[in-house]
Amino acid sequence: LEKASQTHPDLILLDLLMPGMDGIEVVRHIHRNGDLAQVKIIGVSTAAVDENRLAEFTATCDDFIGKPIWIEGLIKKVEQHLGIKCVER
């Protein structure tokens, strides 16, 4: 949260499971921060978590991608949410 407040990113990849604060709490803090309210959030997690927590997390994020991350799918989501075209691969 501190780094995002300092750098004002366009997009954040955020894992559900993290030490200290989980991804759901982080998303809530970001949405309450007026300076970060427009930041797009793509949630990331493995299917090996509680289904209810995963459903709540995906509902709070702008999009979701499961682990292991398929890079082409991630690139498409970044392009979609930022309205850009990534470099040809």
C-alpha cells in the first residue's frame, strides 16, 4: 500500500495470500484511498484456497487470473484493462 501510494501505478497484480494483510484487505484499502481509486487490480491466486475467500477476492478485483500464470492470458488482461497494445511477441 505504501509503494502504491508513492508510485500511483496504473495496474496492480495482487495475490490473495500474503503475510500480514490478505489480498481482500489490500483491495479494500486501495478502493478507500482517493488517490488510488482508479488503479486497476488483477487478482492472482491458486485454486488451493477456500472457495468463499476466493470468490470474495475475485469479486473485489477488476479481474482475476489463476496460478500458474499463463503469460499470454496475463498480457491480454493488461491490454484490456489499460487500453494498450503490448509489444509484439
